[in-house]
Amino acid sequence: MKLPPSRDGSEREDPTTRMGLAVNSQSKYFESVLSSSLQIINCIGRGFTYNRNWTASAHSQERASDPNPLRAFFNARKQGRGIWKWDHYFDIYDRHFRGFRGREVHVLEIGVYSGGSLDMWRDYFGPSARLYGVDIAPACKSYESEAVKIFIGDQSDRSFWQRFRAQVPTLDIVIDDGGHHPEQQIATFEELLPHLQPGGVFLCEDVHGVFNPFASYMHGVTHKLNDFEQARDSTEDARRIACPTTPFQAAVGSIHFYPFVTVVERNGVPIAELIAPKHGTEWQPHLK
């Protein structure tokens, strides 16, 4: 149906036409989102299948010599406050924490349990370390000392973390060995990662099970670490491709996945951009 002309004699736009264009635009958007989602789901399935089809090989866990001081402390603990850890955790700890040894460092352990690991961290980091413990069990308050401050609270309670941050303004390392439930781990990560000092490390352990919700959450976080939308070509070889960082990329340097453990490391200083310089004079035509 043709609309009657307006007062000035011009033809009026049929509102159904505009509505149709809007619906068509939305339809294309949702088609694009659905296509990307299906591709991601397909890739997850392919990776899972590839993992399951991995061929087993002969291996040995024997170590000729193990200089890991954390494992040495654990193996020497025959009596006293208990420590309960997966053996491979000690190598992960040492890989990410060794740079903090022998200096003033503020370390938080969530999940104090029997208090033995607080002794282990004190031995590992040295006398200049300041240790904090968080546990939901009031009895853990007994582990408090001049060098260790214990907070009693629920790690899934974001208001608890707000109060904690007010009392602990400086934090370099977080070790989440608390309740192990995904929502607890997610709340803790979101509340404490921004609070970490530059160069700080967030470690969450006991991430158990295939398709673990916290692991899935962290894979989503990892996707944003690869954000490439703002990348631009340049005529300067020193900055042939330059990609301004997102606020998250500026703050976070790396995310590491291990069996049962996820580690996030913050950048020592904010990174403004990621660049890909070109060096050399001979190039294939399609790479000019």
C-alpha cells in the first residue's frame, strides 16, 4: 500500500520498510553470533576428542635430584601441622613464585585447613614475607601470629573481600586452595585479581574434572587476552603491525593451565600496545 504524500508533496517512507531493514540487520547479527558460537563449540569438541585419543607412552616419575625447596620441606614434614598437596604442585609453585623469595612479599592463602602450608610458605619466601590466611572455619584463627594474619570469612561473599581489601591494601600472591567450588573460585578471582600488585600472581588449585565450570570460565577470560580487534598496519618496519591493548591486556601478561591448577600473572608495568616489528630486506611478494 502506498502512503499518501506529506504536506510538502514528498513521498512518505513506509514504516514497515524501516522495520524490515532493522529486523534484517538484527537477523544478520544473530546469524553471525550463532555461526561463531557453533564454530567455538565445534573447536572445543575437536580439542576434547584429540585429547582423548592421545597415545599413552612409558614414563617415570623418578627424579635423580630435586632441588625444589617446597617439595623438600613437604617431604621433611613428618609431624606437626599437616600439609596436603598434589606432588606436581610444588613444581608449579616454584616456577611462578621463585622470583619473590628473599624479599618483602605479601602472600594470601585461601584455605588454611591445618596450618602446615603457612609454615611451608614462611620457610620458602623467607622472614621478610607477610602472610595472610583466609578460612571459613573459626578454629583457624589459632594459627595467627606476628607474621601471619588470619581472616575468617566465606570466599564466595564479595562483601567479605571488600572488607579484606580495605585491611590488606598490598597483595602480591594469591593461592586459592579454599572451597574448590567454581562459584567460590570465580568470585575470588574477580575480587582479587584487580587488587594484585603489578607483577603479582594469582594461583587457583584443585580445579578438578573435565569441563570444570571454573576452567571454562578461565578459558573465556583467555579469549580476551587474544583480542586483536584494534590491530593496525603501519608503514614503519619497527611497528609493522601495532595493536593497542585492551585494559585487560595492559594489566595481564599470561594465563597458564596445568593439571588441576590455573595461574594468572599480571604485567610488571602496564603494556600500552603489542607490536610486530619486521627485520630483514628479502620478502616473499605476499608478505610485503
